[in-house]
Amino acid sequence: MSILHLATNTMIVSRMTLVSGSKYALSTVTSVRGNLQPLKIDGEVLGNGLFGRTFQFFAEGDVDIQSGDKLRDEDSNYYKVADNGVVRRTFGGLDYLKVICERVENI
């Protein structure tokens, strides 16, 4: 079973990788379809004091997303995956990934 019928967003996943010696650069890992939603707890939108800054992204369970990765949506908004923000879950026969991320202005 797949959650792709719920997908409304496509995210480009980028990760810091070693390019030479001690130099790191942001490189594209993959493109992922899923669903991006504002994170809510008890009906309140979280955001460290800023409205609509913290989000959750749902994707297929076999996707390679790690803490610290950068996500970019179709509108060129950037999101940073939170530390310990990647959780693999199963609901019935449905395996999915829940990613907590924070919108950032610059990467």
C-alpha cells in the first residue's frame, strides 16, 4: 500500500557531503513526493514563537531522508530537517516516514 495518493508536494532533498579534503558542499540526494503540513499540537500551530514555521512532511517509508538534510519545495521554500526529526512508522499495512522540519530563510 502507498501514501502517494495523498501526495501534494514534491521536495528536493539535499545533504552536506564531503567534496575534497575538508570541504563540504550541499548536493542533491533525491526528489520525494509527499504531503507537507503545518505542525499542530492541541489545535495550535507551532513555530518557536513564529506562526507557521514548523512543519511535518509525510513520505513513503523507504525514502532516504536524514536529520540535518535540507528540503526544497516547488515554490523554492527551504526546510531544515530537525535533529531526531525523522520517524519511520507503520499504520496497518502502510509504511510511511514522518519528517519534522523548520522553514528557513537562507540555506
